[in-house]
Amino acid sequence: MRAENTRYTREEWLALQDRALAVAAEGVTIADARLPGRPLIYVNEGFEQLTGYDAAEALGRNCRFLQGEDTDPHTVQEIRDALVAVRDLTVEILNYRKDGSPFWNRLSITPVRDERGGLTHFIGIQSDVTARRMAEESLRRANAQMLRDLQEAALIQQSWLPGSLPRVDGYEFTYRFRPCAELAGDGLNILHLDDDRMGLYILDVTGHGVPASLLSASLNRMLSPSPEQSCLFEPSPASRTGFVPSRPAAVAAALNRQFRAGPQMGRFFTLIYGILELSSRRFHYVTAGHPPPVLIDREGARLCPLAKGLPIGVLPDFEFGECTLQLEPGDRLMLYSDGAFEAIDARDQEMGERRLLDALAGFHSLPGDESLGAMIGMIEAWCPRGQPQDDVTLLAIDVASA
């Protein structure tokens, strides 16, 4: 595109162009492509200020004199290839000023041809982008450090997961934990409460990332198997240990009293906590805003009753309800987080509870661990790029067949 110059004589127009090149903030160079080595025949004041070389020192030399020890040879070769191919090129290259100080140069090279199409010159536009490159490098280092910190935090968080599954005659316990990010908001545990009772829970903190994971870790400590510091137990002088397991509804109420984040901070969590009586096969549970368990037997998979309960932290004095299931030999009871059925596919369609139930029924013939692995695989396959949008936690109790 040509500028409008009808008000100027040819000499005035050329003089104006020359002044514009001379005062441009960027470095402007012209190299003669017809001479050996493509020497510089013009540099403007911007080039002199950028490099520290005055025109007398630069003219007649190839621009490679700005290169130095740490100049990337691959970038240099890229420039050479563009010159040989006579094509435009823009690169960022580490150059050196006259005083030896390095700077990042955003170099744009454009070939110039005469009326017959023959190559005559190369024009170079040079800009100092050192500040941006340094900022990008600083950001890269900060991101790398943050990633290392997150990975370390993820390892610490995983240490809260059951290390080895409890072995109990007549039962098999399995779980799968699939976080959607480096740090998850889900938590779970399977633990001995006393000789005849097992405690199992899944909690799901709103959100993901560092805030959710920190809250999840704090809650896992509050649900630890150590009676002195856990909401799972209450004092009892009649017990030889001084403590007895609290009812599931009482556990939810205790957490609700102690939880301080509250909805005003946009933080609360759902919980399913149950106590399995090993001798009677009864399962007592509370669902504080959490999906109900799924019972899988010979008749298929079905949702269990939903106990009365809001998410923890919504109402400070809420009274939680409790449900009881009678398990039979051959049954499988599945606890899960909502990420298992709220997974979204590429069409923005939710997996839904119906597909979850059908899959659990179909996988019932598989051993517990294989069944959960198949469920995780199905959920990943449902999601774009195999990445669920939410944490997925599955916990299963298998009752041995008679």
C-alpha cells in the first residue's frame, strides 16, 4: 500500500521518507543483497541507540557482528535460510551491544526487489524486547516453582488416602481416586472404629485447586482414626479406650459446628459417612448434601434412600438425618462423588445417574478393583480428551457370597 503524496514533489517526498527512517524508534537497516556478504549500507539513529555502534562502525559490515557467545545457532541458521530463500522472516535473537551487554532483538527482515523483480536489498527492523523476554522468563520460573509446589502438595494430599486396604473376613473394600487437577477437593478413608465397626467416608469440597485441597486436608484430619482429635468419636467413660464411635448424623453435626468457612466465603462441602457393622451387615449412613449410595445386587443397581442433610457449612444448627441398609451376601455397596455422574461430554451432555447405574450393574460381575477401574475408564472416555471436569472418587464394599 502506498501513502498519499500528491502534495509533495518527488524530492520532498524522498526527504520526508528519509527523515522518518532516521527518527524511527526502532533500529532500521538496509543491506545490499547484490554485494558479497550483504553489507549494511544504511543504519538509522534507532539502530545506533539500540546497539551502541555509530553508522561509521556499522556500515560495510554484515549484521552478524551483533551476534555473540550465547546467540542461538539455530536462530542464526533460520535467518540464513530466509536470506537464501529470499523470504520475509521475523525472529527473536540474542544480540550484543558495543559495550558487550546482551539484549533480545526482535528482528524482521524483508527483501526488496527492483522493477524487474530482481533482489536488490534487505530491510531489517530491530526492536529491543529484552524487558518482555525477562518478564516471560521470570514468569516461567515462577510457574515452574508453583508446579513443583503443587506436585509436592499433591503427594502430601495423597498420603491422606488409605495406604493399604483393610482386610476383613467376609468383606472386600476397594476405592479409586481420580482428581481432575494436580490438587483435588475430594477426600476419602476406610478405617477401623472398633472390633465390629468400620467407618467409611467420601467428602467433596466445592471448587478445585489449592483452596479446596487445603480444606480437604484439614477435614481429613478432623476425620482421623485418632479419637482424641477426631469427630468420629465421642467420650465414653464406660469404654475401655475412653471413646466410642459417634453416630453418622452426630459426626455430620460436629463437623457442621466446627466448620468456619461457610457459604459467605463460597466454601462448603458434601459428605457421605457410614458405619458398617461387620457382624450384622448393617450400614448406617448420613448424606450431607452428598449423592446417596448405590446398592448393586442380582436385581441390578439402584439408588439407596437419601438421608436428610444439607452440605456442611450451609446452616450452623442443621439437624441431620440418618439411614440404615441391610446388606446381604453378594451385595456391592458403592459410595461416590458427584463427579462420577456429572461428567460432561463434547456435546455438553451429562453422563447422568441412569448411565452410572447401568454401568455399575454391568460391572457387578467383575472383582471390585476391576469394576472401579472400568468405571473410571468409562467416565474418562465420556469426557473430551479423557479429562473429567471434576474429581471422581469411588469407594466400594463387597459382601462375600454365602
